[in-house]
Amino acid sequence: MTDLSQQMNNLSVSGNGESSRSQYVPPHLRGRKGGAGGSSNSDSGEGRSNGGYNNNSRRDFGGSGFGGNNRSGFGGSGFGGGYNRDRNGGGARAGVGRWADGKHQPAPKNERMELELFGVAEDSSFQSSGINFDNYDDIPVEATGDDVPEPITSFETPPLADLLVENIVLSRFTKPTPVQKYSVPIVAGGRDLMACAQTGSGKTGGFLFPVLSECYINGPAPRPQTGHFTANMVFPTVLIMAPTRELVSQIYDEARKFCYRSWVRPGVAYGGVDIGQQIRTLQRGCDLLVAAPGRLTDLLERGKVSLQNVKYLVLDEADRMLDMGFEPQIRHIVQECDMPDVQDRQTLMFSATFPRNIQMLARDFLKDYIFLSVGRVGSTSSNITQKILLVEDDEKRSVILDLLNAGDKELTIVFTETKRMADYLADFLYDQGFPATAIHGNRTQYEREKALAAFKNGSAPILVATAVAARGLDIPNVQHVINYDLPNDIDDYVHRIGRTGRAGNVGVATSFFNRNNRNIVKDMISLLAEADQEVPDFLAKISRESSFGRGGMGGRGRAGGMGSRMGGGGASKDFRRQGGGGFGASSQSSWGSSNGASAGGRSDFGGSSRSGGYSQDYGNQSQSASWW
């Protein structure tokens, strides 16, 4: 019995006799020595060597060590967020500089950290540019406003700080994209900016480069003396907000690269993880905070974060941040907390689409701003080949199987309109022999991060997603985007297909269209013609039917859809140049029409034809019923 008891005591869940560890570790804490779940050194972000699909479970990619010193996976490791030294104190931590005696004193170089942050040139997970990157010089740029500064022509051109240029070179960026050429001098000149640039055009660098450069040159603001107990309160200089957890963490990962060796210490805050752990990490030092609005509101109400020192406010995917879902939170954070007034800070807004009513809302947060339009107005990159197929709802499953069979195991994102459909389709594809995983709002943060890691490292090269993955995510080497369900708003379509064809690379976007999507047919035709893509005959036919039957375009999506993109009322034209009148519906009424179209305009799931299709095609009824 003694031997048996000893054997039982030696058993471990991991199978190697090691002591058990907590299962979930937030991305910004992974890889820290002595931290839970941070011991993995896998480049793929997986914790176990037998991860992926060898365990016959679609949702169990690898083990509990998702983080580790993961380079291609979601989140970061190493020094990110965990700073135990004061910026003006002695014994600086590796890779963290300081501001002393009015000068920026960069930290010494650290080869291990550089390898972790920037990888090697041959590492495909650190994609910087593609074969068509030089074509960016031909992209049209329009900047409107008073006294627009001249653009820079290279990263070495002032006013970029020397340390930032060194980090840009380490990232293997050779020259600025059009949005970066203009944003750097605009921010350096103290101006506010509303930038609308096509997907994959370098918008993240468009706000990180100039903001960090100014921070390196001018240094931090003095810590406020409020008279209250503020020893553990965080006073960031830069606040960046984004609508989704995945985008927040992605921006944070990029910020870590360009903050390397500087006094600026990046931090991150988003929901779905233990707030106490995030607070403790932020209290070790945070000068640049990347946050989701919900978690930031919580931190402000708890008195853990103060916005008194914010010099730069950045809203990424600003049109989504200011729509009906986020606008009250944004107004509370910006206008009702302790953030400096609009006259005492710089505000930058970036997105691929800026509908007119969102521009009017944005005026409340901006002063004397410059509107920057890069690329075809509110359109898509010419590097994306768009294919529109006429597919009825009950034929979609067979068509997507044909498409995936014809591919070469390339990274593919499949978009659906509902969370339920995303889960169902991922299960269906997996049962048909295609390694697929799903990401949507109903999955836990841990599940979402595991799914993204499995997709990035190729163990699950098919990602079925809802709108949570449609905006901002920059995943290298995505070659195919499939719109299994088309959205009800053409702007959402632009963001979806923008997950491929990024940074000068080429990609393919295939969309399943039928008469349930006729509310966007006219905007779809305009978008295809504008991007020099083939316009199928059936689109023109359905457009004529829609015009005849409805006397116009029908119910448009959120924020009025594209409007007249080819004229002056598009989603990325400066509305200040269009004169008064004709504004149309407010954001709330536009949002309402979108919801109405989504709920009643189509049979996304559970409709008789579709459910009948499942019974005929899916086959294994016991498996499909298991998650209903």
C-alpha cells in the first residue's frame, strides 16, 4: 500500500511528475520567470508537443501552457508589463530605459529580448511586407484641414526619435506607408487627426510611431500631487483604446517592440481575465496603456488608474468605438473622468471606414483636426482578389467544402453572422476532416486565445469567426477570407476581407451571395467596380430587382452603409467639405435599421431551409445535437 500511495502522490496532470500550475495566465504575464504557465518555449504558442489535433478534440489545442515565450501566438512574454524598477531609480531592468536629468537614457541592447520581440528575418510569423509593398507609393492620399504639414519620405527623416528608428529597423520595416508618412508630421505639429486608411495599410504604426517618438523626445509629465493616496495609482501618458480584446492585445504586442529600451513602459487591460492580476502588473509601471473600454471603466471606478497625465488619446477602429454600442463608455472615459480637456491633449482616430454620422460624433473629441484619407475612399486593397458566388443557404456547406478541398492548407478565415453558426460550422468542418476552430464573443478569453494560437501556428488553419475577428487583427499569411454569411453593412464587409492582402501581400476573398443579401447589392457593385474587380451578372440582375421592388436600395446597414462612395458622401470623405444638409438618419436610427435587418431580413440560423439542410447533409445527428 505504501508503494501504491507513493505512486499516486507522484501522478501529475501533465504526465511528467511536475507540480500542477494554474491553467490560465494572461498574455502580458506569460514567460516571466517563476510565473505560472510561462515555462513553454514553443514558437507556436502551444504548451505541449502533442498539441494540435492529435488529441481528437477541436477545442483542445495543446495544453495549459498556451503562453510561454511564444512568438507567433497571442499575447507577449518577457519584460512586457512586468517592470519592478522605477524609471528614475537605479538598477534598470533589461530592455527598459529611463528619463533622467531631462534626457532620455535608453537601456543597453539585449540579444535575447531582441530575438523574442523581433524574431529573425526568416521567421514567417514576423511578416513586415509583401511582394506588392512598393505599390503603396501609388496609393492616393487626401489630407484636408488647415495648414496640413508636408509628409515625410523615410523613417530617418526628422522628427522621429533615433531610438524609435532603431526599433523600426529591427522590425524590418524599410519605408513608411502613406498613412505613416502623414501621421508623423501631423502629430509632431501638435494637431489632432482623423485617419481613414484602407485595411492592411499600417494604421497601427501610423499612431504608435509619432506618439512614441514625441514621448522619447519630450519625456514624461510630472506625477500629479493630488493630496489623496495615489502611491499605487497608474498615470499613463498615452491611452490607446480598441473595441475587442484581441485587437487590444495585438496593439500591446506591437507597442512592446517599439518601446524596447525606452522609458515608456507599455501596459494592457481587457476583460475576461483576473482584474487583480492586471492591477498588480500595471502598478509596476505603465506609461502607455492599451485598454478595452469596459475594463478601463472598471479600473477608473476602482481608483487604480488616473488619466490626468494623458497627452495622447488614440481610438483605433474609431467608427466602431463611437457607434451606439461604445459611445456612452467612450464619453464617460473622455469627458466625465479626469482626462485633460480636448484643448490640452492630442486625439488621434484611425479606422478603415468613417461614415458621416460617426464623423459628426467624433467632433466632440477633436480640435482643429486634419482628416486623412488614404487609398480608395472607404474601399479595399487592390491586393485582394474578390470573388462573389451565387450560393443559396442550403448549398453553402457543399460549396465551402469544395473551396477548402481546392486550397493548399492555407490559412483561411470563414466569417459567419451568428455565434451559433460559427460553432456549428467549425464542428461540421472538423467532422469532414478539415482542422477548424472557432472564435466568437461567447467563448472564454482562454478559449479565444487558444483558438487564435492554433490558427497562427497552422495546427488549425481554418478559423471560423464572427465580427469579433473582423476588425484590426493582423495575422500574418492569411491567404483566403470566406464570407459564409455576408454582413448587413458594406463597411463590415470591407473590414472582413481586409484580414488578407495586408502590408503589400496578396489574398483572395470569396463571398456567398444570394437574395437575402440584396440590401447591400448596390454598394457591393460599387465596391467591386471601384477596386477593378469582376462584377458578376447576377449582382446586376438582383440590383435591378431590388430597385424595382423596393424603390431604392432597401434597408442599409449601420451608419448608412457606403452611401454614394463614388460621389461625395462616402464613408471616408471629410464631411466638412460636403456642405450642410442631407445628413439623414442619426446614428441610433441607422444602428436600429442594421439590427432590424440582421434580425428579420435573413434566416441566419434555425430557418426551415437551413435546418432541413443540416438534416440532409450533416449526417451524424447525435453529434450535431450535442451542442444544441
